[in-house]
Amino acid sequence: MKISFRGLAMAACVALCAQAQQEQPAGASPDLLAELKNYPHKILIETKRNGHWEIFRMNADGSHPVNLSKTPGVDELYPKASPDGTLICFEVDEGAGDQRARNVYVMNADGSARRKIADNARDPCWSADSKQIAYLKGEFDKYSLTDFASRGIFVCDLASGKTREHPNKKIKHLYCLNWSADGKWFVAVVHGGMGFSHNIIAVEAQGDGAFDLHCSGCRPDVSGDDKRIAWGNGDYDVGVADLDLGVSPPQVTNRRNVVESKKPAETYHCDWSPDARYIAFSRGAKHEGKNLKGLLPEFPGVDAVGWNTCIADARATNRWVQITFDGNSNKEPDWQYVKPQKRNWFLRLFTR
């Protein structure tokens, strides 16, 4: 019997979806995998493999995972794809003992041509034109895994290599930095700094203003059109809302939950897809105990055994699906834009 390669590929996809459906946790919606199978954009994650951290890329349904970093001597974390999909900035924990440091790097979308752009830096994010990277400077010279151990916002221009500091020199204890598409705002979490306790705030990109967005929770992500915000609404829900950065002060309205999880399964690290149809997020059990030494599994580079990456339908409630299953601290997901390929209409006439 003659079997075509196309037939074998279809059979493999069916097998993958069937396996994913069998392994889905309670409350998941396996039917969402059918949509994600044909969704063009990719997912980046940080994941711990063989004792160290790597950056992996995979399809939206979790298929075809690829290791982009492949560096056993250092730990790569916190991947952030440029809006045009061509570059990835990320954190690297490198060195040992007193020489241990967290620095910011950038590389091509395929993992090639990596280079360091900042020492003692963390939580990078992109300008809308994919030409600049903003990041937080480490609060201390000594290496720290604490998520809010930061002081100041800095911006690196990739073409010139020049770096400038935010005009507000009092910026302190931010994490999970976002840069609005219009370039006028940074949105982040602040923890015990700038007169705040633990709040999601909007910070003027060229001024001293900092405003509470009144989103209870942490780790926000702003959609590519600046119109929506997603965040961890408490430890167990993924919240979304409308965002208006054009009013003073900025406002968040129409809050709702996209995912409502139950103990012990926490939800963190939400990230809007390029067209805002889906939200990627991390999900796993809350880890407590002396072994963490005050650190939490949601911190970049902290073990999160049993955590996996999930995708939610941003237009529904509790329509989500898990796309990784090995529990190897699969977290900090970020969508990578994939430019549509132009069809060759001449070839199309002969391939119908």
C-alpha cells in the first residue's frame, strides 16, 4: 500500500492532538488545540533542562519544540521577542560564586549572533519599532534572584549601541517591564518602591509621573495596540481589562477573568498574542518550604517543578489548554510574531 508523506504528517498531527487531549488537566479545553495547530505565531519559554535553563521555541499548540540557546555553561531566562519577530532579548545568569551576574543579551530569532547589551540588568522589553530595548538595572552589585531587586530604567539603541537612563532617577523595585506601543509609558509591577507597596503602575517614559492602575495582582502584559492589559489577578486567576493610556491618569476598566484556576494550581506570566486573540500563561502548583529561601517559583530562574505552559482564548472564560507536559519549569512564555509568507501565484496554479 502506498502511503504519502502528507498522509504520514497528518497522522502524526492527529496522534499529537490525541496525546495532548489525554494529558490535559481538569478544566482544560482540548478543542482549542485545533485552532492553535494552524495559528502561525510561535511561543518562547524559559525551561530547565539537565540542570540549567534554556530558551525553547515551539508552535502555538506546543509541537516542534526547539532549543534556541544550547549553552550548558550559563542559564538563559525571560525571553522577549521583538514586535517584528526578528530578534529576541533575554536574561543570562552567568559566572559562579562572587562573579555570578544577571545580564541582558539579544540574539536573532533563530538563536544566532547573540551579544550582550547590558551588565547587571534584568526584565528587558522592546520598543514598538524593534530598534530599542528597555531594561531594569540590578539594585545591587551582588547577584540576586529576587524579582524586584532593581533600580532605574535604561534604554539601549541597538543600531548605535548607546544607552540612556530614564529621567526619573527615583525609579526603584520594578519588575516585569512593558513599553507601550506609542512609546510614552512603561507599565510594570512595583514592590516597596516609589511610594507604593505592591502595585501595577504606569510610569511616564519621559517624565516623573507614576500612577497606580488599580489591578490587584502582578506581572502585567500590555497588548500590542495598547488597548488591553492582562495580569495575574491574585495567585490563581488570569485577569484582563481595557487599558486607556490616553487619559490622565491612565485608566483600567471592564476587568474580568479569562482563566479562573483553583488551589494549588497558580497562574502566572500572561502574555498577549500579536493579534490579542490568545493569552499564553504559566500554570503550576504553589511551592512552599525552606528550600526556596524566600524565593517563589514565579521568579525568573527559580525552580518551578511541575509548571507548564498554557494558552487561553482571550475572548472567553476558562477556555484554555496546556501545551507542555514535562513539568520542567516551563514558564515566562512570550509570543513570537511570524510574518505571513507571500504565496507564489504561479506555483499555486500547478500545486492545486
